[in-house]
Amino acid sequence: MHRLARTGGTAELLRWLAGRAEGWAGVVGPDGTVLHAAARTAGAMVPDVAGLVAESASALAERGVQAYSVDTGEHTALLFPLSGSSPGVLSPVLYSPGAGDPAAPVLAVVTPRPVAAGLATLLADVVLPLSLCLQAETLERKRRRVDLAESRGREAVLHLLMTGQLSIAQQVAGALRPRLPDPVRVCVVECSGDDRDEVARVCVGADGGRSWIVRCPVYARHLILVMPVEDAGDAGEKAPEPGAAPTDETVAARVGDCVVGVSEPVPLADTATGYRQAFHALAVARELPTRHARFGVSPDPALVVGPAGRRWADELLNPLLTHVPRRAQDPGSQELLATATSWLAFSSHATDHLKVHRNTLAARLRLIGELLGLDLHRLADQSALDLALRVRATPAPACTPEVPSSAPPFPYASGTSQAAGGLDAILCRPAVRDWADQQLAPVLGAEETLRTWLRCEGRLGPTAAGLGISVPGVRKRLTRLETVLQRSLLRPPSARYDLWLALRSRDLAAPRH
């Protein structure tokens, strides 16, 4: 019995009891509800075993006895309360209900007549291990609910950070530990199989619990760490030992099959930017023997658009920012902004991030497109919206100062709506052209695959047809480009918006004939 209790718990104990009784065994609630049950064979059960057990359990509770039996002619029902009714059977410390507690569950066994010799004694002996199993399983369920609640709380804080709601995120995080650091590095750890919880424990041990660890709501194998940049620990937190390796490198070294990508240091308010950087670094790390990479130095396009770019972004987003829903249950401007940001980052996986149905996501995207005058099926308009949202999330003083441009006005980008058409003037700025050159430098002269892929809206099938190769061949080429560009292309968050903007900027700067 103790071996079964350790290895199989309540289910195995009841299955073993049903075999010994050659009938039915179960745990019944005080109202007669069957909580757990096992039967040796279907034929071993009486026609209405649930009714018989429920009636017997009610009689046991009414009489307050320590055991009860009922004969039906062909079967006998034996019932024992699991509250420790016999003195010394179960300490109140181990099991909360007291002796004779009418709310305690009941062990019930239905066996054919005549009752096997010693069966009643066997049932009395199994009360203790079975009670302990039930208690342990109840505590485990409660622990899992607590863990799930904490995980959901951390996920909510991350969501607030990703949507720029820093003040609310810090208030919510105040109830959990550790407090949010500032500035931070964002780290994405890709685990193998189902060992994400074990890797999380390694992360806690590596930095003394100073990082904010979140199970990614989008990718089931990913952990997201918001790590403090400084080595010194905060008050009340365990600081790393002098000379200790950074947390991300330690995790990559200790967990032999995980992959780690890390961002540059960013302000806490720019957690979304840090996450994109870490995700791009992760794509590079998959191809490295060390399974670890840090994001290379590359300015965000929102930093080089200047004041004119900020005015353009404000004008483009104004219908969305000022939107007032017609009904109380309809999404407001903040909810639509969060939806647009999540969808641009995670594509269809935004349903997991936002915890909404795919039809809800599609309806919100239609509304966003109508408000902004954008066709969100087009990569050009997606890129314009992504840049506008990133500019809005970037503090104004961080933007590159305005530099007068002598370039003549350009027509709207092909496939770009009129609402986003002013983007061409922004992409002509010298600072933006310098940024574009830096982005495309690794592939200049060999960007046919990249151009075709972007022209085909990032779809593999049309790209393969345009290049005259197979879809697996396109995927292999894009995987090589990920390594060269040090950016993620095939999985969101993808760098395709930045690359579209960079190519458009270079095309505008090229001599026109």
C-alpha cells in the first residue's frame, strides 16, 4: 500500500483495492458525489453503484459511526470515513478535518457476497495512506494554482511593459519579487522539450533571483528574462559573486541544449525594443556552437526619423489615438494600440499574447485598418504602422535632430496607402539613409532573395515561384540571411519591417531615370 501511495497515489491505491475486493472502490464526498473510482471489471459493478454508495455515505454521515456496511443480496458496500475517526489513525496536524467530521470524504468499496476474509481489516489499514495521498494531491493542486496565478501575474507585468504602461507595471510588480530593474537587458532562452520550469530554476540560481523571469505566453519553449544591467544587487537581494559570469552566459553553459539571445542595455520603458533585440540575437545563437549571442550594435529606426518623423507618426496614428468606441464593450484606443503592437510583433500568435479569440483579433485589425486608412494585408502599410508605433514609444529627445534635406518629394511607396504615403519623405532623411546602409551592408549586391521575399509580402510560396526554386530552398536561403543579418526573419518578431524600410530608403536615394 505504501509503495502504491508513493508511486501512483490515490488512483493506484483504488485500482489495487478494486482488484482485492473483486469489485468497485472509490472515494465519495459527504453528499455522495464520487470523487475518485476504480473497478476491476464492468461486470463486477452493481447496476446502480453510484446510488448505492451515495445512500450509504449519507447514512454514515447521519449516524456519525466509524464504519458502515450495506448488503444488497448479491453485493456488500463497506464504507470508512477518511477523517481519522479511529483514535491515533490520523493526526489533526496531518489532516485538517477532525474525527467524525461530516464533511470528510469516505472510502467506499462494493464487493460480491460473501465478503472475502480480512477485507474489512484491509480497508481499515488503507485509510491512513489513502488519506495522506488525498491530502498531498490536494496540496499539489493548490500549489499549481498558486504557481499559475504567479505566472499569470508576471505575464501581465510583461504585457504592460511591452505596451509601454510602465507606471502600472511597476505598481503590479510591487506585489511580487524581485522589483523591476532599470535599465535592463532582455534575455530570451529557448528550452528543449518540456524543461522550461527546470531552466527557470537554473536562471534563479545563476543570478540569485534578481531577474524578472516570465514564461513566454506565445512560444511554449521560451523563457523571457528582464535582467538588471548592473552587477551590484539591490537592497535585500542577493548580488552575484565578484567575477561571476553574466546570467545569460551561465545559463547557456549549464543547460546543454538551450539557446540564449540577449539584448543591448535598454531603459525599462523600452522593454519591447529589448525583446525584439533578444529575439533577433536568438536567431543568430541557433547557428553558433556556443548557443549564445548578444544583439549587435544597430540603432532603432525610431531614433533616426527626427522631428518630422515624429510629426508624421502623430498624424498617422491620430485617428487611432482619438478613437472613442460607440459601445462600452467595444475596444478603446489603448486596447487597439496594444492589439496593433502585439500583432505586428507576433503575427497570428497575438491571440496567445492578448488572450483573445482569432475572430476578435481579426475584427480589431479591420477596425484599426479602417481608422488609419491602411491595408494591413500589405507589408508596406504594416511597416509604416510598425515604425509609427515605435516612434510614438520613443522619447522625443532621443530622436535625431532635424537636418534639412534637399531631396525632392517622392511619390508614395508602391502599395502604400495615402495615409502612410508621407513616409517616403521621412525615409529620404540622411540619417535614415545611413541607418538603411548599415542594415543592408551585409547583403549588398546579393539581396535578390530578400527583395523577392519582401515583394511577396513575406510569403514563402510566392517567393519560391518568383525565384524559381522550392519552398525548402527559400527557407534555407532565409535561414542563412538570418545569420548574415543577425536578425530573425522566419519567426515573429521578424525584422522584415526594418528591412522593407531600409530597402525603400535606398531605392529612394538611388538615381531615378
